[in-house]
Amino acid sequence: MNIFVCVKQVPDTETKVVPTGDGSYIETNSIKWILNPYDEFAVEQALQVKAANSGSTITVVRVGGVKDTEALRTAMAMGADEAILIEAGDNVDSYMTAKAIKGAIEKSGKNPDLILTGKQAIDDDCLQVPQLLAQMLGMPSVSVVVGFEQDGDGYVLKREIEGGTIEVYSANSPAVVACNKGLNTPRYPSLPGIIKAKRKPMEKWTLSDVGVADSDRRVNYSNFQLPPEKPPGKKFEAMDEGVQASVVSEVVNLLRTEAKVI
Amino acid sequence: MSKILVFSELAGEHVKTVTMEILGKMDGLHADVAVVGDLPQAALDDLAKYGAQNIHCLKGDNLEKYSPEGYAAALKTLIDEHGYDYVFAGSTSMGKDLLPRVAGMCDAGMATEVTNFTMDGGTFAGTRPFFAGKCLAKVEVQGPKPHFVTVRPNALGLNDSTTAGAGTKSEVAVSTGDLKAIIKEIVKGASNKLDLTEANIIVSGGRALKSAENFKILDEMANVLGATVGASRAAVDSGYATHDMQVGQTGKTVAPTLYIACGISGAIQHLAGMRTSKVIVAINTDPDAPIFTKADYGIVGDLFQIVPLLTEEFKKVL
Amino acid sequence: MTDYNYAPEQVEIREAALKFAKNEMLPRAGEFDQKQELPLEILTKAWELGLVNTCIPTEYGGAGFSTLDAVIISESLAYGCMGMNTAIMANDLALLPIALFGSDEQKKRFLTPFTESYKIASFCLTEPEQGSDAASIKTTLKKDGDDYILNGQKMWITNAGYADLFVVYATIDPSLKHKGITACVVEKGTKGIEIGKAEHKMGHRCSDTRAMNFNNVRIPAENILMKAGSGWEIAKKTLDHSRPLVAASALGGAQCAFDHAIKYAKERKQFGKPLAKHQAIQFMLADMAIKLENSRNLVHKAAWLLDEGKENTKIASFAKAYAADSCMEITTDAVQIFGGYGYSVEYPVEKLMRDAKLIQIYEGTSQIQRLIIAREILN
């Protein structure tokens, strides 16, 4: 099987976000980049599918800045076979990203049997690329997937929606599957895996190599700024059992009369 | 003048509140609504009250259950017929899954999960969170029309001063073609509560709960308040709560009117997921826990003592 | 001038090891400390990821890490738990003599199985009456036909209760002093090995430490490393390799204490402002940071010298003495910054302080390191 995994490199979740002076994006100089956490589930799922289908190849694709290739190297250290990096700024939108991935898959010459992605990237939280890519490739897509089984030529996929309800899909192959936490437990990259990853092939293409032009931009982001700080709230000391009842009664009263939320 | 379509989902006899929130912001603009299937009278009344002009009920084969391809094809038919400039939907499970697919069909752009927007001169400009709310940015869409937008539930609020619309209902026959992925079964979640992303009130627990069983004291409070129970990543990673309950950057981003954080210290990634809540109550034994910096009302105390007292107090007043 | 940057794969090795330490070791360090139990499941997982037995060369199935790679791994794992890292390092300490001095046949026989499944090894030098004065060990190896017969007592043997293989130092003739010392490999289950009960310790409580008796244990000649009488040289060279690892462990523990202290100092408020805004605390934190940086530089230099094929005895002792003493100071100050909470087992820093103490003692006390340094600089 030809398995493609689309990954993104995002700032670590502990990053303190600071917008640039002109508001065009955030300061990226001292950022620690990681493989998007949801993409780890996609890589792990690809490795499990490969283990069950001998002779499979896992290709990881990433569109983004070239300063650091952390995400692709992590995916290859976990066990992916090869990587494609499409060099672009940090500023590409979802449509350009999906079109670039489509172009890269076609340029690779491999017919995909399965395309895995994370359910969303934790930087822009757009949740668009899996569906856009599926539409562009004429494939079905199932997102927020927490259960994955191969079923003959197709897949049985569990998608999580509101309230923990599960939609069970039957999908034809090839399909785009966007993975959520809970689907599997991603393995750690092993140290020999890290050493081996150095020798694995990584193609580097530009956006124009994969047929994406400036005119493909659909969305503009600007005026990045920190959310307004809240004024300090009221704090009540209630470690002492004697005052607890009165504190609780006062807070509930404030919720009714001052905040008016209950 | 811009023509706007709002895709709406049903919740029982009514449409989801986010539809009315969106319509309320369209005051004075031509806004139609699309739903799949039949529309109960109560829902129709709501939509008209909030300014909906034409209400299209999409009907056809393969639409009994949701599928990204089927619903997208149906919407595309309607869009082509009426030449909409904008298509809006709530940023719900379905909205987030469906709209990018339709956008792809139209080769058009989309703004995901905006928390506010303007339609000055009939042109959309929105605000949306990045990094789960650690910062905000302005979002504008360009290129082929229509432009697509999803809106975070509870973010806009309901606008009281909306002018009523005609509320004319019509049925639209659509054809979806063959589907490559279909729902064969739906397994209801254990909870019949609103999802965290739509909940008006959330009661959330952290590692200080110490066990999955102890979450029942939060359930009791949530039942009194009609709230949904959430959890911090620490509580989920410790196995006290399931992942669909996780609030934060690697969980769900929420914006309820009331968020009650019990025994949550307030790691950056948790704060990112709940900071836009309208009112935050925090209960923690550590007076210097970061959660207190975001709390409107902080109670320094042991949650095992405070939560049952709160539950009793809520019972008295509600 | 030296390049202070890690190579790209060293950055990744560090991140992988640190991720494992933070996710798998750190959250359970307190639990295993209290239970005084060897965390076999965690250690096996570490082995699966290639974090154990860093000294095994590629020809025998190892990853072929440099000494610098190995200290990066040791520091990262110690961040998770110094006690667990002791169990991991003890393998290297026992396998290094074989990796450095074993014959091809011995390496195949003894090292390769450690790359095929998780196995545990022990280094047996110290005796009840000989700690620092290692040259006067009393355990004897007597020739008996083609074999040797091993007799004697060993003390404070890490991993003893679980080891598959022991590297034992004994003398063929006590009157020869260090020239009689001989290193041999003893396999688990050999008749005459008697393993004592687990010691109750102040720190490193999850690591397994026991006394051992060897009662007429028969050792085939092919289990002798190099030749009889070369044990002193083997031990010395082994310690040149292992001291940077142990120093790195002190560094990892100290870094963990420092990170806890920084976080707490920023959060905890006294007199209306965070601790970190009080100059008294700032001075403590600054001193901790200086010691960490100095320790790290010494550890890296001691490892780098070995990788360059250069003599490192003096610098390795600098690193061991300085990093261990600094770890003790840094963890003590971390407890101080936490105040009453620091003294409580509910918070992680008191354990780090208890763990730090052992690193000043084992593998050559801080005083022995200074004796070695004095000998080196006066020669």
C-alpha cells in the first residue's frame, strides 16, 4: 500500500505566543517546533497499517518553512520511510496547503491507497486541509477519527462528534482520514530510529514545483494580537471550614446578581 | 448587496442556537437558511424571528444521514442556483467537517471558527483565535465566491434587536450522486448533555480530583446547573476522564458563559482552551495557582469541601 | 575553538530521551521511590527505545554511540529519575570492561544478548571493608586446572538481585596489591553465588542494591578479561568512561531540581510578589544556574576528550566531583526555595536532594576525585 501522512510543524504547546510588532504573525525566533500532536496519531496509524500490509511505503508530506525539519524527522524516526518537504513560508493558507499536498502526491508518482492527517493543527486550528484535499483528489474523507479498521478494500472508521457520540463510517479506498487523540498510542522515536532517519530520503520541492501560485491564496490573516487581559477577579479565602459556607453563598449570589450568568 | 446563506442544524424541535447568533449579526442583510430534511414549525419561527428570508429544506436520496460528500453536493446545488456570496455555518462537528468540502468544490476560501465578524459594505471581516486563543488575528477571504465562514457557538451571543425576516419555507430537490463514505451506525455517547463546545455552563476538573470516581461530585453539580463536565489534560492523562472531555489546546476550545474550574492549576495549554469563557470560577487549594489570574471569582479552598457546598447552594437558588 | 553546538542528531537524541524521561520516568519516580521497587516495565521500555547499554559497539548489535551521545542520554534520563538512571548506568559500568577490553569472542558472547532483549548487569568492585581503597580487595581468584575459583564478599552491588551477568574484580594474590587484581565475567545461576537482601537506602530507592557472596564459584578461563592481573588497568579505564556518565546523571538531577525551583519561584507569592522577584531568591537561582552550566561544560569536555582518543582522567574527575557536589547544593537550595513544601514528600524536590547525596559517594567519592586530581596535577 502507498500510505501518505500529511504533517505540520507547530510551536510547542508550552510556547508563550508573542505577536510581531506589525501584527503580521507571531515571533518565531525562539520557538521550539514540534510535530503537530494530532499528526502523531496519523503517523502511528500509518505504521500500524504498514505492519499489517507488508510491502507498504509510508511517505510523510509537509508544507511549510524550511528552517527546521523537526516534524518530518520525528515522523521518520518513528518509522515512516520517506519524506517530501514543500518549501513555503509560515504564511500559506489551508487551500494552498491542500493544493500543494495534492501536487506533491501526484508528482511523487505513487497512487495513494490511504492518506492520513491529524484532525487539526494546533497553531491555526483551521481543520480544512483533510476535507479540501479529499475534495481535490475526489476521495471520501472522514475526520476526528478515533477508530480505524481495514475492511476488505475499504475502511471502517469511527468519527467522534458532540457529546462523545460515534458515527461509524464505511469508506472506500483510497480515503483521507483525519486522526484524533484516542485512536492509538503513538510510539516514541527510538534512538536507532533517529539515527536511521538521517539516511532516509527527503525530497524538497517548492510551491511552484507542485503547481501552487500566489493567486491560489484564499485567506489573509493580519493584525495578530494578544487577547485583552481581564481585570483581576475577586478571590475568597476558604481553606478554613468555618468560612466556607458563607464564601460559597456569596459567590453564588455574585454569579446571580453581578455576573448574571445563572 | 451580498447574498448570505446560513447552513443550519437541528437540535430537537429547534435549530442550533449558533444559527440565530449568526442571523442576528446579519441585521439588514439578505440572509437565507439551508437545512437538510424537514423543519419543525418552532424552528421555522425562530429563524424568521432572527431575520431569515428564505428557508431551503434540502431533500434527496442519500441525505437521511450526514455524509460530507452528500451534504456538500446538496449545498453546492443550492449555492449554484442562488449565487450566494457568503455561506456561514456554526463551528460544530458537522460544520467543521462539511464546509471545507463545499469550499473545495467551489475552489473558494474559508475562515474557520471566527469569534466575531463584521459585514461592512457587505464584505466579511472576522476575528479568530490562533494557538487555541493565545492570540487573535483578523481574517479576510479573497478569490472566487462564495466565501465560507464557520462561527464558534456562544461567541457572538443572541442579538435581541434583530428585524424579523420573511421566513418563507421551500423544499429543494437535490441529487448527491454516489457516496464513497457513508455512516452505517451511530453509537450514542453516554452523555445526553450538550457538547463542551456548545455548552452554556461547564464544570471542569483537574488532577486534584484524584480519581475517575471523584468526578461524580462534579457530575452532581453539573446536573443542578444543566452543565457539561470537562477536564484538564492532566486529569485525562491520569485516566480520570475521557479525551472527549478535555479542554485545552490539545483538547476542545470552549467559550461558555460560566466555566467552573475545580482543582485545575491552569497550565498555559488549559488556559488557552477556556480563557474566552464569559465568567470563570476557580476552586484551588493553592492561592498562587495560575488559574486565579483568569478567574472572575476565585475560591481558595479544597474542592472536596467547596464543590458539595456549591451544589447545595445552586440547588437553593435554581 | 570548540563548537558548543550539538550535532542535529544529538539534538534529536536529547529530545527523545528527555521526552521519555518526562513522560514515563518523572511521573512515577516518587511512586517507585516510596515502594523501593525496581521499575522493570519502565526500564524495559527504555531499552526498547535504545536508551540502555549505550556503550555496545555496532559490530555487536549496539547503536554505536559516542561518549558525548552517552552523556547526553544519561543527563536526560536522570532528569526523569536519578535512581532509575542508576539502574540503567550500572549496565554500562558492567559492560564497559567487556566492550573496552574483551576479546571478540567475549564481546559476542556477553554483549550481543544485551542488544536482543532487556538484560541487567552488575559491576562488582566494592567490598564490606574496601570502598575507596579498591586496590586492597580481598575477594580471591585461585587457579584450579583450566578454571579459576572465586571466593569473597561484595557490597553495595547495584542491580544484583536482577542481574544476568556480573563483572567481578578479585585478586589472584593479595600481596601483589593492584598488580594482582583480575576482572572476570560471572554468569547468573553459576553455582556458589549468594545474593543478599535488598538494602534500605536514603535515596536511589528504586534501584536494587545488595551484598553478594561468592562461595567457590567456578569461573572458566575464557571468562577472564584480558589476562590475570590486568584488572586494575581495566577498572581505571572503565571509570574514565563511566565518570562522565555519572557526572551527567548528577547534572540531569540538578537540572530537574533547578526547573522545579524556577517554576515554583515564579508562581509562589510572598510579601505580595513572586519569590522570583526577591533578591535573596534571585541570588540562589543565579548560583544554581552557574553551577549547572559549569557542570555541563565539564561533563561534555570529559566525554569529548574520550571521543577524541585523549586522556581524560583529570577532567573526568573534575566533572564527577563538581557535578555531584553541585547537584547536592542545587537540590538542597531547591528544597530551601520550596520552604516547608520542599520538605514534604508531596513535592518532588526532597527526593532529588536524597538522590543527590549518593552521587557524591558512589563511583569514587568527591574526596577520592580530589585525590585523583591532586595526583594528576602534581605529577
